Amino acid sequence: MYDLFIFFSCQWFVHFISLFSYSQFCKINCMRYEWIVKNPVCATKIGAGSSNTTLRPVSEKEVFTMKEAQTFISKLNELPGEFINRKIILKFILLTGVRNAEMCGLRWSDIDFEKKVVHIRRNRLYNKTTGIYEKEPKTKTSVRDIPLTDALISDLKEYMEWFRLADGKFDERLDDYYVAVNPYREPISPQRTGVWLTYYERVWGLKHVSPHGLRHTYCSLLLSQSVPIQTVSKYMGHSDSTVTLKVYSHFIPDTQEKALSALNKLT
């Protein structure tokens, strides 16, 4: 009887291992051939749908101050021409607040020089299973247009000349070229941005701020300059202004004096 029990237990175990191995095989190959880009079950969060529990206020040590940001841009402008790609990529993130994946997914056809805006339409990401892949932005509001400063427009035009040196038909192939590239005009891996940023922060004696920290810096600086929260939220691609307030409200200047001034006019 005991031998029979052991026999059936072993059979059940072998069956279980076979099913598990088959499921793993299916998952890996589905992701390999991009039938799916990730395991949908792993992305499920307990309590999802009720509230976003991952939101937390960004601390001041995670962002550049206005003075630090100015120093950072000044140092980027001093980089030699051979590193123009690095200068543009890092400056672009800081001056538009795009996510690193959005920066890596940006193509030249997404930049409208006439309207001075950039169209955010895709992400370019990396994971160990599938390698580098593209997908649509994380939310509907992440598909957005962000205004470009005159200085950044000027930098981008200079950057285009750098591309034309390698391809005389560059202007006819804007949709074929990414903005974030290596010296061979090939798209960089999403991790490369952080490597460059960390290196220059160390060389220039700046505190460590991640690529996402540059995005945080963009938002915090706009709010500190009293740009309306609805406008900032739109440029950041947040689902609504509540998200922006939960994360960045402490960067909004105290408006008590303005409030008292308005009330004093009534009396």
C-alpha cells in the first residue's frame, strides 16, 4: 500500500513539473517573439484599482535646485562637439521632463520645429527576458505634446547637422532615426543615459540625481516658479493634477502673502 502511495505521488510530481516547465516554455517564447512583452500576472498588484499606493513625495535630495540645474546645463554646454549626443540627451530630459524610456523612444519625426513642441508617442525599454523593446506610453495622458525652449530648439538644429554628416538623406529619413543615439547614430540602450549622467555628476562635483531625477527637477522647478499645477501635470503626462500634488506639492511656493493681499483689498 505504501509503495502504491509513493508511486502515485511520484507520478503526480512528474506531471506537475511537466506542466510548470511547459508554462515557462510558453511564457519565454511568447515574450521572445513579442507576442507579449511581459507576464501580465506579474504586473498585477494587490489592491490595484482602489488607489495608487506607490506615490510618495519626492525629496529635495532627489532633484537639482535651480542653481544646480543651471550649473549642470552650463557644464553640458562645455562638452566638446564629439559628445553632442550626450549633451542633447541629458539636456532634453531636464528641459522637457520626459521619462528616460520616452527619451529613448523619441524619433526625429516627433519633433515639430515650427510649433516648437515634441510629440511623446512611445517608450523604448529594456528587460533581461526580451532585451530592448518598444511599447505605447504607460497611460493615455502620457501621449502628449511638450513645448521646447528656444535654446533647446537651437541645440537640436545643431544636433541635426551632426546627423547629416553621417547621412546625406537624413532629412528624408526622420522617422528612421532616434534622437538618443551613440556616435554611430544607432539608438542607445535605456541604461546608457544613467551611466553618462552618473559619470558627469561625479566629474563635475554635483550630487547624484538619476535620469528620473532630472524629470523630477523639471517638475519641481516649474512649480517653484508658480506655473499652474494643471499645466505642469499636463506636461508631465500625469493622469490628473492629484498625482502631481501628491508627489510635488511641497515645491509649490507658500501663497499666504498673496492670499492676505487679495483679502486686504476687500477691506
